[in-house]
Amino acid sequence: MKKTLTLGLIAIAAAVNAQQKTIIGFTDANATKELQTEQTFDAALSAPRIGENLKELSAFPHNLGSPGSKAVAEKILAKYKSYGLDAHLQPYTVLFPSPKTRVLELTGPTTYTALLKEPALAEDATSGQSDQLPTYNAWSADGDVTGQLVFVNYGLPDDYETLAKLGIDVKGKIVIAKYGRSWRGIKPKVAYEHGAIGCIIYSDPADDGYSAGEVYPKGAYKNEYGVQRGSVMDMVIYPGDPLTPGVGATKDAKRLDRKDATTILKIPVLPISYHDAQPLLAALDGIVAPRDWQGGLPITYHVGPGVATVHLKLEFNWDMVQAYDVIAKIKGSEFPDEWVMRGNHHDAWVNGAGDPLSGQVAMLDEAKALGDLLKTGWKPKRTIVYCSWDGEEPGLVGSTEYAEDHDKELQQKAVVYINSDGNGRGFYGGGGSQALEPFMDEITKTVTDPQTNVSVFDRKRASELVNAGSVKDKKEIMARKVEPLEPLGSGSDFSSFLQHLGVPTLDLAFGGEDGGGEYHSIYDSFDDYRRFKDPTFEYGVALSKTAGHAILRMADADLLPFDFRNLDTTISKYVTELTELTDKMRDNTTMENQLIKANDFTLAADPTKHEKAPEAKAEVPKLDFAPLKTALDSLKKAANGLATTWAAAAQSNTSHDKLNQLLYHAEQQLLGDGLPRRPWYRHTIYAPGFYTGYGVKTLPGIREAIEQRNWTEAQEQIGIVAERISSLAAYLAEAR
Amino acid sequence: MKKTLTLGLIAIAAAVNAQQKTIIGFTDANATKELQTEQTFDAALSAPRIGENLKELSAFPHNLGSPGSKAVAEKILAKYKSYGLDAHLQPYTVLFPSPKTRVLELTGPTTYTALLKEPALAEDATSGQSDQLPTYNAWSADGDVTGQLVFVNYGLPDDYETLAKLGIDVKGKIVIAKYGRSWRGIKPKVAYEHGAIGCIIYSDPADDGYSAGEVYPKGAYKNEYGVQRGSVMDMVIYPGDPLTPGVGATKDAKRLDRKDATTILKIPVLPISYHDAQPLLAALDGIVAPRDWQGGLPITYHVGPGVATVHLKLEFNWDMVQAYDVIAKIKGSEFPDEWVMRGNHHDAWVNGAGDPLSGQVAMLDEAKALGDLLKTGWKPKRTIVYCSWDGEEPGLVGSTEYAEDHDKELQQKAVVYINSDGNGRGFYGGGGSQALEPFMDEITKTVTDPQTNVSVFDRKRASELVNAGSVKDKKEIMARKVEPLEPLGSGSDFSSFLQHLGVPTLDLAFGGEDGGGEYHSIYDSFDDYRRFKDPTFEYGVALSKTAGHAILRMADADLLPFDFRNLDTTISKYVTELTELTDKMRDNTTMENQLIKANDFTLAADPTKHEKAPEAKAEVPKLDFAPLKTALDSLKKAANGLATTWAAAAQSNTSHDKLNQLLYHAEQQLLGDGLPRRPWYRHTIYAPGFYTGYGVKTLPGIREAIEQRNWTEAQEQIGIVAERISSLAAYLAEAR
């Protein structure tokens, strides 16, 4: 039943809470207590305080290694302490490149020197500060290159296939790519794989500028000078400090030579504004870019190479700096060695009001409210750990080094890791371990959306129903018993916990009505945030409630709320996707080979354009997915059996210690020996894509082998994943 | 079997012809003669002459009613005569508005006076001529209006639904719409239906400018000053002279008062360049236009209405002018009262090298080659009629008045009408009566593509296979026994023949590698054509051969090559489409009503944007398509029976007169009493769409009633169409 909007806020909030009497994993008596605790918790949260903290922490630039970052860490430390948490700084010593020389010039047929500078604006109080990091991509190589320019669209593997058809290669050239469609680090990596000697990335106004909306400061969208900074570390190999893969970057850790660090780029790469990109793109000649490569600048985009040449010179300070994670604990009264963890980074590229402080200040308000609860005499059964990470922006550095440093301890103690990052006005969105889906459904029904006064669960579901493309999709949503958690790729601090350690993980945020172009620019400021992101800071409170209730319930549950029946059905869906993908590739390959043989591609092409017909590919063999299906059958049986055991246990008053231990350690059964060519990523179900970056690949070992047409590896990976699923099934079947 | 490209042109041409020994509708002996005739015909065609004629006829502006148009008609007349055809001018007296006053000004918040002028270019020899028609839309109302400006995207019904959701109406406002996505005349008509007082149409550079390709004169695409002239007559009611619907506009014809002519627009409408549009669009404020409304200008597009106001003043000379059709005949030796007709218009908006002269000069070369054949002693069995139409651009005026003037005679005598219009480099494309599909397949296999040296049939099929979206679609194409002829809507001179008189019709052209932005501008010139459209004029020859062979075979066939089995399967496909459309609308309506009731649209909307949720619609009833299915069953039986009769007759030497008469008159069985609210359109299978213009609607009476949710009318129309199909079935069953 949907609520109507005619009821007032208070009436609805009461109605939402009144609905709930039981909680998954709590006895009825404890549920009543827990709901009272949550009411007290909610009452302690404060939107104005969230706004004040946001203003305070975003008042100056605070990138990793800067005095500002240390100052922010110390401010956060002091806040945790003042709230009553047991907090300390946890420093790591990490490599961090900052720019020393940045030159980009068009050298022919005309000349232009790129500004590489975002101007201060009267409407944005912090935009003129002097200690901002300049516009750059961290982990670019040092380099001084001159060469012909080639426009490569978004710079993805498909784009290079198109270039090959057009008879163009980028060997010895400097490429210019649009931001978007992948994580930025993929673009220079793929350019390098194709022989480019330099890479420029720019924000096209069709994607991130005037075509998206009114530009800053009139509106929220990227003005002609705005630049997206960001890391291009090859994070899909391993994240964190490039010199200490797999181990914590403590002072005395054994370190790689910088030249041996595989995640540092081999060519220079620089992000620029569309103001700086236009003269470069306008100078290109040669082949006109395909219709769907044309962007929003008022020119005809060409591919080149031709008369347009550029000079790109970049030098960096390769400094060792301190990353200051802030760790704050509330010791568990019954299970001090079971940790319920919460994290959000505090470092920014510049002032970072949206990214990451909007999530950080919501998290701090949770800590404040928990501190207030402590004062009432409440104590959590399990230890609660709040983590404010440093160095997320350059490559998840603070969280990765902490996780690597504490790997054994975390695999033993961490019940769950709950992440957030930027937050804004709009709809609830959650990702993470499928076994937590019923848990998150229950929680999101307890949080009222600030604008519509229905639960954030109901509002999200309404949006999904309205925006689903077809009646079939809408009916599928209506038929769902639980809302799915999105599978996680990369792009925030959950990565080490989930993909390296197998800790059950959640990633939570609100957004979708907070669009803009401030991301990683000097304009990600308090002035921007309060105008365009969450003017009342009420969505900060909504995040505090959502994550806070999750922390409280996990910390106090009698029986931990994991349900593996959702994992089974979700993996089955992935297997169906892969079966269909392989069948489709087989059909497409057979058909394409047939058309190639009949000369149809040559006949269909414009002979004046000298396009090359594709080359015939090897036919796609049948893969044997049966091992996965067998493993999933046993997982289904075990998950159903466990659910029965769990339900029976929930009715009893005996100790659940052993069952709880089994439940929160289960995800580790899905860890293997690591993905091919990137063993740091051990989770067999989720990983960031080798050619997508942040974007997830589910069943990554199998899926990427199929996408790369490596059929032998695909079959091997089917065996490996099936073995992990079977192992999880056997493990769950142990539950008594 | 596809040909390889290693063989030379001559070898291939010989191979193509050598393959064919039999021709549909010819005895073996006559087929041998016919193939020889076609070889002689082909040898008489000349690409250089096509180029010379193109240059000669495009040397000066020649719009309807101008001295140039009369001069072009007289030149064409002289050519037909010199070729040996019996030619005359056929004049009609028709209304034709030309501009007297054109003023468009931005009056607030800043001022700008639109240039409304395409500049002369050194690279384009005819671009500076003084007697060009200014940029305008014929059949705009006279008007002098000032009002707030509203941007309406493409100005289609869906766009007004989006505006309604945004809470915006255009009553009393002046709208500005992009060209594209519909025939231009739909935009002011829909604007008027919604209460607008004026309409501006502009070419957006994302669709027709620098984003499409290099602009003129550097490339073929529309430069910032280019303007698309064109008619906005409400041609979907009836085409031709607005004052003489249904009758020929002879000197003494009974005429409507201009104010009673329903096809003349009620509001002023003016086309402009993107140079003139930018200041207007940049002045708009208010709501930012939806993402998919944003165009290619370097601004954020807003919807308005707000501060931006414009003044639009238009006055026209409402002159009665002479339209000069040129009619040229070769009398049939056996069946002089069976007419095989060919047509292409000769009037242009300005110089019209591409539109229409590229088709006109190919047609003239056919006439020349037929004249040469006459000199060898060849005589066609049936009368051949070549028609060079005047006044197509303002609204198919010359062809419509001729067809209305000769309606009875044409319905008695016209065996087929074969149309062309603009032509260029690329792929064969054919539309028309489905019963002619095997006929056109056979012909297109006899014409060699100038660039690839395979038949134009094979090249087109290769393109279709390569460009089909899915393996399923490709397999369907491979499984086809005949290539479909596209169903015809409007936009050229075939309309009266097919949709008003039921004459079997074909519309032929080459293109797809001749892109550009010259359409209806001063830059549609010989200089533009020889650079970008068909530099060698070989595709002119390809059109001459394709249409010429069709004319020759129709004129000389022993048994006319109609096969109604293709019509049956095609209509069955349309019925399936409509059944699925209705089912989909029913499902969508039920689902949307359910989401409306649950308040999901309100919950999913951004509350700060004040968007309106849609209103519930009446549920979609079940339509009874059974009458159509029954009728199609009998058509299938009759078409199969006729095919058997036809095949038997082809083996006999008796007279086929009666069967031939039945065959070419059959299409008239599909004429009804006219479509609802537009009785001029009598064909029950094809019509231009009421809200698409040129775009066809198949089974238009039923389909448009469904689209308008008029279920009663849809059911009535099912009955009417079923009755026409049954009638055709009964008619065909008469064949002996």
C-alpha cells in the first residue's frame, strides 16, 4: 500500500515505524527495544549539524598528503572523541604524485596553449583558494612528447575497433578521448596498449556541460573551464599504494621500485576542459568522425591524424606522503571480537563538499548519535568500528592499506563493512552482498524520504517501476520478493573488504536529483552543494538513518540477518546471462563469418571511404556450464536448509554464537586464488571490469574470458567458480 | 552467389546479362528479343549527357510559376521532341504563394533581426543568382504576430505531451521547432492545434549541420546560413492545388475561395537557419529542455516561455500561376490504350540540381534511349507515357492536377506508374505495389552497380544484411524469396496515382552515399551535385537502366508481371503489427493506470520540478481482427489460384488481353470511399500519416484510429478494409 501525500510528515513517520514490530534476527522482546533505540538514534541526528560539519570540513583543499588532509583527519578525530568514541589516527606511508610541470600546446597547424586552470568565481567562496591541486590525472607517467593528434571518442576497445575499420592506428600518436562510458583510467591504458605515446581526456559538453544543463555558477553543470581531476592508476590490477601490493604500507613495509609498480601508467595523461579541447579538436582534419562520435562542441569532429600536432609535457613530484585514516570504536559488550564496520573517505581532490564530505558528515552524525546513545546506557553487543579513510581519490589508498595491514584480523572479526561516499538529494541506492537483501529491505522501509514522506524503499520502488522500459520489466519488479542489491565493482572503499577479503559488504547512497558537473573540480564546494545537491541536508540525515539502522541492527542482532537464498538466485541469473552471451556470440560469429565470406561487408561499404571489412573470427565453441548448474543446485539446497535452521534458531533462546560465526564468515568461501593476471581480486562473483574500471563484472573470471574469446580460460574459470560455489554450499550445510 | 571484385566491369556486366534467359511475363522467344532490346537501350544511355542536361537545367532558379520553370518545361519539351517522342505541354492554373514580407525579430530581452538569407559562395556558381525564391514555407498564413517564444523540440504530438507534463502550454505563443522526425508541415499544424499563433522551424546542427559532417562549401552538410524551404500545405488532407480538390485545375475549373481551402495553414510559419535560430534559443529561459531535446548549438536549450519574445510578420503574393506539365508519348503498337507511365518532377525550390533534376535527367536519358530504339524499328506493344511534372514542391501540384483531370482515363488505361525524384550515389531503393516485387527483383538483377560491379540487387541485399540489427533479422532477410518494396506514403508524385486512383505504382531511386544538407536551399546546385552526390553521373545511368527496363518490360510483356501472393503476405504482416500494437497499448495502459493509482509517478518525480503525473486512460478493449483474417485467407487462396492460372497462361499462345486487363486493374479493388476526415485518400492499404506527413501508415484507417485510441472507428475500419480485401480476392478469383 502506498501512502498518499495528503498526510503530514509526523503522521507518516509514525505510521512507518508503527508498521514494524519484528526485526529479522531479533527476538520479539529485543526487537521492541531495538526499535526504541532507533527512535532515540534518529532523534539525535541533525540536518543543520550535518550542514555545519560540511561547511567546516570543505573550507579548504584537503587532498592526500596535504596539510589540509591532515587537518581534516584531526578535526574528524576530535569529533569522534568528543562524541565519546575510542578514536585514533592510523597513518600509512604511501607514494603520491602531484604535478610539477604541466604543458599542453597545439603546435600545428595553428598554435594554442591550454589554460589548464579553473577560474575563481564570485559565486563560489572557496574557488579562489591558493592551495588547490592543479588539474591533472594522478599516476600519469612523466613525459615530454610531441606527435600527431587522434580523436578516439571515449577511448574504449570498441572505439579502437572502429578506428581499425577506418584504417587508422594510434602508434606514436597522442590521443584525445572524451570522459565517460568507462572509468577514466581505462582510456590511457587502452591507448597505451594500442601504441599511443600520450593521452588527453576532456569533458565534452554533450555529456558534461551545457547540453546536460545550465552551467556553473548559473546552474549545476560543467562550465567551459571545469576539469575533472582523477586517478588513472590501473586499479583493476590492484588498488592502494602501488609500491606495496597485498601488504599494508606501514613505515617499514617492503616496497617495490616505482618502475616495477604495474599500476602506474606508462604514458603521460592529462585531463582538460572543453574550452581547452575545442582548439585541438577543431584543428583535426582527415576522416570525419562517425556520427555517434560527434560531441557537443560547435564543430565537425574529425578523427585525424593529419595536420594537428600537440606537445604534452608532464612532470610529477613522486613524494612519499602520510595517509591518515581515522579509526573510531565502540567496544561490543557481548562480542567484542565481532566488528560491525562503517566507512567513508575524507580526502578530496580539492574541497570535496560533495565527494566525499557529504557522506563523511552523514557518517559523523551517526557516530554522534551513537555517542549520545552510549550516554543513555545503551551498549552494542558487537564492536562498532567507524573508519574515515584518507587517500581514496588516488586509488582507495587508505582503506586498502588498512585492509591489507589487518587482513587476518578483518577476515576473523568483520561481520559487515558498510560504505558510503558522496550523497545527495534523490533516491536510495544500495549495493553489496546478496545475502543482505532482506535485511536492507526491512531497513529502508523504516526511513522516511524527506521530500515525499513515504519510505525510501517505496520511493525507490516507484522510481524503478516508472522508469523500467517495458511492461515486462515492470511486472518483474512487481513480482520481486526482495529488492536486489547492486553487484559492486570499484570506485570506493568497499573494494578491499569485499573483493580481497570476502567481508560481507554494503555500499549506500542517496542521489539522482543532485545532477551537476562539479565532480573532482574546484567547484565541488559548499556553495555548490547547498544550492544543487541537498540544500536542506535532509538527505544527509536519510543516509545517517539508513546506514545507522544497519549498524545498530548488525551490532545488536541475536541472530545475524544473512539469507543466502538470494545469493543462489542471483548467481543463477548471472549464469543465464553468460549462457545467453556465449550463444549470442556464437550466432553472431557464424553470421558475420558468413557475410564476410559472401563479400557483403565490402559491398555494403562506401568505396570512397576505404573502410576495411572485418576479419573472420574463430567459431565459438560450446562451453560446458553444467558444473555451475550442479554447484548452484547444491547451493540452493544448502541455502534453503540453512534458512530452516535459521528460523528454528530464531525461536530458541540458546546461544547463536556458532551459527553467527558461520553466517558472517560464509562469503569468504567465495574467494579463490585470484583472477587471471590480477590475483589481488579474489572474489569469484564480483570484480571491477578489466576494461570498465568502476563498472562491475559479475562472475568476472568466466565473463571476461568469454568477452576476450579465450574459451579455454572460460572453461577453466567455470570449474573454479563452480568449485567455490560448491564449497560455500558444503559450508552452509554444516549449519546446525 | 556473390561476384568477387577481382573481375572487371565488362566481364561482370556480361555475366549479369548472361544469367538471364527468361523474363517473367515473356515467352522464351520474346524474352530473347527483350534482352537484346535492353542491351541496345543500355548502350544508348550516357553518363556525360546526363551530366550536361543536369548542368543545363539547373543553370537558373525554376520554381513553379517562375519564368525559369516555364523555360525548363520548354527545354524538356524540346528534348522529348528531339528524341522522337510525341510531346506537349499540359498547363494547369493553380494558386501559388510567394513571399512579399518576411520579418523575424527577437524583441526581448535583447534584440536580433533574423537575416533570412543564404549568402552567395565563390565555390558555388549559381548561388548568387538574383531570381531565387527567398527562404520561406509555402502555404504559411499571412500574419503579423508578437508573442513569447516556446521551444517545442521537433513539434510532434509526443513533444506536446512532454510539454504538458512540464506544465507548459503554447496557447497564444510562438513556437520554435527543429526540422526533422516528421514532414515539416506537421509541425505548424500541431502547433496550431495546440493554440500557437506562429511557428518557426529551424535546422539544428546536430541533425543537419556540423554534427552531420563538414559544412558547405568545404563539405556537403548544411552551413550556418543554410535554410530548408518547403511546403507546409496540409497535404495529408489532399495534395495538389488547394482550390481544386478532386478535380483538375483547368482554366475554368470550379474553385474554392482561398479561405475555404482546408490545406492552407492558419498561422504564419517560417523556416530559418541555425545562425538565425541561435540568438532566439539562447534568449529562452525557464525550464531547461529535457536531455533528449538538447540540440547541437553550444548553449543549454530551454523551453520557455519567459523573457524571450519574438515578432513574426509574413505576407505573401497569393498568385494564380501556370503549372506546365510536359507529357511525352510513344504509341503502343498492339495495345495503345494500355499506358505504361513514367514520371519525375521538373520544378525546384531554387536551382534543384539534386531535387528534382538528378531524377529528371536520368528519365530524359531513358526517353532518349527509347527514341533511339524507335529509330531501329522497335515499337512497344503498349503506349509509353513520360511525364515531367511541374509544381511538385509546393504540394505535388502538377501530378495531382493531371491525375485528377484524367482520373477516369488513368483508371482505365494506366498499367503502372513509375516515379522517381532526386537520385544519387549509393544503393537501389524501391517502393510501391507489392504485386510487383518479383518483377523488380528480376530487373534489379540486370543492372550493374557502378562502384562494385555486382548487380544493384546484390549490393542492396548486402547492405541490408550488414546493417540489420540482429542475427534474427539477418536470417529473415536471407530467408526472403523476394525483396520487399517499401510501402509508399507521400512526398513525391506517385501519391495521386496510387492513393487516389489505385494505379499500380513504383518509386525508384539510388542513394545513401550522397548525404548532405543542400535540400531545398540555394546550394542544391550543379556544383554541389558533381562534388557530393554522383560525381560521375553513373548512378543517373543506373536509375535510367532500372526504370527503363521496367518500362520496356511492362510495355512489351506478353503477360503482365503481377503476383498478388506477395500482397497477401505483406498485408498479413501489417495485421500482425496492428494486433501486437493493440495488445501492447492494452498492457501499457493497464500498467500505467496501476502506477497512477499507486501514486508512483508522483513519487518518482523530482518534487522541485513540478512535473505533472499522467492522467489515467480508458482501458483498451479487445478489437476483433477476425474479419481481416478471414478476408486474407480468401485473398491467399485467390492469389495462389491466380498464380496457377497465370503460369498456365504463360505457356499458351492465346490472347492474354482479358487476363492482363484484370491484372492491372486489380489494385483499384483496394480503393474505398476514402479515409475518415480525408476522403481524397482512397487506398485502404497505404496513406501518408496524418501526423507523420511523408511517412507511410499502412492499413491507415485502422492504424490511425488505434493510435488515436478511437476504438469504435478502429473496429469500423477493420470491417471496411476486410471488405476491400475480400473484394480483391473475389475479383482475382474471376481470372481464367
